[in-house]
Amino acid sequence: MTFTAWLSVASICLLGAVSPGPSLAVVLRHTLQGSRRNGMLTGLAHGAGVGLYAFLVALGLGGLLEQLPWLYEVLIYAGAAYLAWMGWKALKAGSGSQLDNPSGLPAASAVSAMRDGFLVAFLNPKIAIFFIALFAQFIQPGQALEAKLILAATAWLIDTGWYLLVAYGLSHSLVLPCLQKHTAWINRITGVLLLLLALRVVTL
């Protein structure tokens, strides 16, 4: 693979990562209601979910989805249900925030952050479709496995790096107080956004 081809893949993956969507909403929520650590754990787990799809697509997931269309349908509806559930949780959270007492965070909060980060990516099969369309332009028949893994690793590292940066920036001392003052509105907007995205997933 040429450096120009790799740079094209990296640029497209970066544009995909920075596009606002449910992933950003989930990282924002866990950063606000948990801590910088929880936000970064959400980003790491989300990167793992994206990376898993990238590696599976590079190894031939596209062909499997064509042979088993029901699997794609299952992922679509499971993903929509999970987005709706997270949206409902955000709406119920209201103005509650644990940021005023970070030392009192329950141990399960880190687990919840990682779970939500991973599943919001894994239960979104459109990520797989994105990689199928992207990698099809750069993976040729008979291409070495090493080149395919480089493509997948590029997508994984870019997504992980971006959301780690987002969580770090949102939890900065210059940004966090402002976000804390508007926690109730952020929860409401996040909840509505996730519910609308869940509806969009099943109607497309």
C-alpha cells in the first residue's frame, strides 16, 4: 500500500470520527456524570468497537453480511433499542451529576462507561457498512494480510485517539464548570438526540 492510499484512508476515518453523532453524545454524558477517567474509558471502549468492525471487515465481514442478511437486521434493531434505552436514561437523569463528588463514584460507573462506549459502536452495523465501502477501494484480491491489518489499525487508532481527546478536552478545568452549569439541558438534548437516532436507524 502506498503512503498516498494510506493517507486517504486516514483522512476519511478522521472525518468519520469527528462527525457528531451518538458516540459523541455518549462520551459527553459519561464525562459529565462520571469523570475524565470515565469519559476516556468510554472513548477507549468505543475505539475497541470500531476497531473490531474494521478488523472484521478487513478479514471478510462484508461477504458474511451479504450471505446472512438477517444478521444485519438483528444488529440494526438491537442497535436502535440500545440507543433508545440510553436516550431514556439521559432524559431521566435530568440535572443529576456526580461531578461535585467524584470520590463518591460507584465502582460500576467505569464498567457502565466502557459498556456504553463499546455497544454504541458494536450495535451500529452502519459502521461495518462504512468500512466495507471504504476498504473496497483499497483492498485488492490477493492483497497481503499485513496491508489489510494496517487499514484496520488506522481506523481503530484514529477513532480511539479522537474520543480520548474529546473526553480530555471536555473535562478541562476551563470547560467543565460551564458544562456542569448546563447539565440538565445537556442530558435532555442528549436524550432527545439518542431517541431520534434510534428512530432514524430503524426507518432508513
